[in-house]
Amino acid sequence: MARAHAVTHVKWKIKKDDFVRIIAGRDRGKQGKVLRVFPEEGRLTVERIHMIKRHTRASQNRQQGGIIEREGTIHISNVMLICTKCGRGVRIGYRMLEDGNKVRVCRRCDEVLDK
């Protein structure tokens, strides 16, 4: 029988602090900065995208209860990295530099995406 868990051996091409465009779902077309990446689940959190309401009870840590709004996770297949030179969502490739470092590159304009 097949298990219902995420594949952990996949190398995801999007990292924290990248700017991405949402390409599917209720927030399609919006852009934002990646706050966290969850590689085990294949999901990520984008700033001010997929806002969810969390009903919380008052506790030791949180003095006041209520409805808290925060970012939910999005599947990594629903976002595209935005190239700084092109200014649009692009596919990502890899290249080895002369010094031996492996960097991400834009497939459209060949710009190096890693700082």
C-alpha cells in the first residue's frame, strides 16, 4: 500500500527571502517574500499571502485570547520565483561558477539569482 506522506528526497529550488509570484489558488497573481520553507512537506509561507484566522484561548504565554490572523502555508508547486532582472516569474536552472560554487540561474535571461 502507498503511504500518504511527502517525499523528502526532492531538492526544492526556492529558498527563504526569495521573491515569488503565486500562480495558483485564491491568491493567484500576488507577489511576496518567502518567510519560511518546510522542505519535508513541500510547503512554504509567503509574507501577507494565504492569510488564515486562528481562534486562540488566553494562556500563560498569551494574556488575551481572540482571533489572530497569520500566514498559512502554500504548496511549493503553486509559486514561481521572480527574477530580479526580468521582473517576472521564471523557471530556475543551475550553473557551476569558476570558483566551484553551484548557483541558481534564470532560464529566461541567464541572470544569477543567488547573491
